[in-house]
Amino acid sequence: MQSKPQSTESPSSTSGLNLQHGLVEALTAAYADLIKRQRTASAAFVRWNSSHARAHEFCWIEQQSETIMFSARDLRITPKDPAYQSIRKMMSTIELNPYECELLYGYPYVVGNVDGKIVRGPVLTIPIAISTDGDVLIVHPSEETVRFNSLPFRSDLDTAAHEMALDRLIDATPGFPLTTVDLQTFCKSISREMQIELQADLEGTLKKAPAQPRSSMPLRIVDSAACFVAPKTSYFAASDLSLIGARGMQGRLQKQFSAGA
């Protein structure tokens, strides 16, 4: 029985692979743009940026009981609250850009000044929504899951052991709502694994917001909470790739139409 000759076609020359001209270049450009946007998005989770027109919106929640993560209760912001104007601006931002931005609440916070980089990042985050009751702004959790923010503890020089330590912390993220014991145990684990200071009681009372460290200061966890706006990188990826796909489909249809004519 005579065997069939082996195909000498390379994978790139097979008839089944028909890439639209320019598609690879477009995908590469979109991915590069996504990485740039991810850097901008990550700033909300790790950098202590000065207030300016392009900075992400942020405000501390100070000197009161922590209610959102510990008891899953609403946070009521009255017009006399120092955070009122900032929270109202955040509500407007989300109404105008619901697919590009998201509202988040972070607690507790890790702050420091390491190698000239000023760090301000939430340890745990949860998505929130803002509604109104007369002139009172009501902040309430929109999900029932808290997430560990590992960005303040990462760098380009991370070792495999460091990555494994972060994986253990991600797996140990406490459930929602928080309990004092669970949060204290978790933050002690962060202190041990990441070798940072723990300067927080973690008993559900928010302290005065920390001052921005102007000189070198090791990372430390503090009893602070904040609301902030962060870009949705997933939105940019979906919109970019959808646009590329639409252009590719349009090109194929035009080609088929021309061939048929």
C-alpha cells in the first residue's frame, strides 16, 4: 500500500490561515496601547499622586467607624462632611463614564516612600456605588467580595519566592464582611511575608488620614480608608479588539463582494 506524500506546506501557507492584511500589526498596537493604559490604571492602586487635572479622583474617609467592609452597611456623607464635594464629583464622573471608570473603596491602606516612590495603596478593595437621599450621599458596596491589592508590594525585581508569598496572600484574602480577627490575621501575614510595618489596630475605627511622606519611609499599614475612581482596563481592551475585529470583517466582506462582481 502506497503511503501518501507528506505535505510540505508551512503553517503560515495553509489555506485555512487567511489573516487580514494589517491585522497582526493592529493587534500588536492595541496590546501596546493596553499596557500603557494599564500603567495609568494601576496608579490609582499604588501611587500617591499630587492633585492635578489628570489625577484619578480620590478622597480619604476619616475619623469614624468603618462600616462598608466590617458590617456591609452604607456610608452616609452629609454636606458638612469634608469628603462631600469629592464624593459628589465621583458620582458625576461615573454617570458620565460608566464603561470607562469604576468606583472603589479601599481599607486599610499601605503608605510609604521607597526609593523616591511615594506609595499610597489600599490593602483590600471593593466596588461601590453612590446614591442620594435628599442632600445626603450614600456610599454602599455593589459586590460582596473584597480583593487583595498586591500592586504596592510588587516590583520589576521580584523573585520567585516573593511571587509565591503574594500568591499565598491572595489565597488568604478574608471574606466579606470582615471580622476583626480575620483582618488582623491577614495583615499580620502581610507584615511577615512582605516585611513591612503594621501600624494599625484594625478594629473598625478609621484614624486621621496619613500625611504624604516627603522623605524615605518604609511601607506600613495604617487604619485609613478612601473612595477613589479607577479606569477599567477591561473596557479599553474590549473596545479596541472589537474595533479591530469590525475592521477585519469589513475588509473580508469587501473582498468577497469584489470577487463576486
